[in-house]
Amino acid sequence: MLWGCFAAGGTGALHKIDGIVRKENLVAILKQQDISQEVKTWIEHLPRTELKLGRKWVFQMDNDPKHTSKVVAKWLKDNKVKVLEWPSQSPDLNPIEILWAELKKCVRARRPRNLTQLHQLFDVEWAKIHPTYCGQLVKDYPKHLTQVKTFKGNATKY
């Protein structure tokens, strides 16, 4: 499993997480990866103008039960990580899903031969993601939300 983050100005670090993530071990993974510190460090080391990130940023996840569990919610709150609220049964509009799909396509085209090479290629291709692409994903986000409202949660072109 991979964990990564991005903002309008580009990508943050990409982390490999071994094993299956369950709610029981998600907090341990968050602590190990120190997600709150990762995001804070990433923000502090790049100029806000480069990230195109305002003073307030919001951590966005989907409604996966392990993400919404009480233990994870408590850890995020205790670590002062503001999370975007999602209605239940909502479509997954997280723009990182588009980024993941593009990343997988690029890695697949390179035809990795083993797990080690697979992880290396993910790192290489992640580093190639252009900040302009990330900016476009963020810019298009309100349009996607409007489409979902217009179609009352039914399928859209997104």
C-alpha cells in the first residue's frame, strides 16, 4: 500500500506501508508515518506560494470504515489534523484518486518485473508528477462537486 499527499503546488512524500491496513492498525501506521508531521513538514519546507496552499489546509480521506473509526478520528483530533467531512454513501471525489490512477498507468507501462522494482518505479513516477497537473486537479475540484450536486449523487463524467 502507498500513502501520499499533494496540494495545488505539487506532491509530498510517497510512503510504502507493508501489510493490510485495518482500523486496528491504522493509528499505528499514522504514528509510524507521522502523517500530521509529514504534512506539516512538507508545508513548512516549501513556500506557501509554491504549494498554493492557504493558511488553512484540510486532510481529505474517503469514507472507508477504517478512516472513519473512532480511534482514528481521536488520533487525528489529538494531533490537530483537520479532516474534510464526507456524507455517508457519497461518491469518492478525492482528487488523489485521479493521481493514483495516472501513477498506476505510468508504472504499468514500465512493466516492473518484481516487487522491489515495482516500489522503485512508483517512487520514480511519483517524483515526475508535475505541479501543474496537481494544480489542475485542485482547480477542477469545485466543478466536480457541482456536477455531483447537479446529478444528485448519480454518476458523472468525473
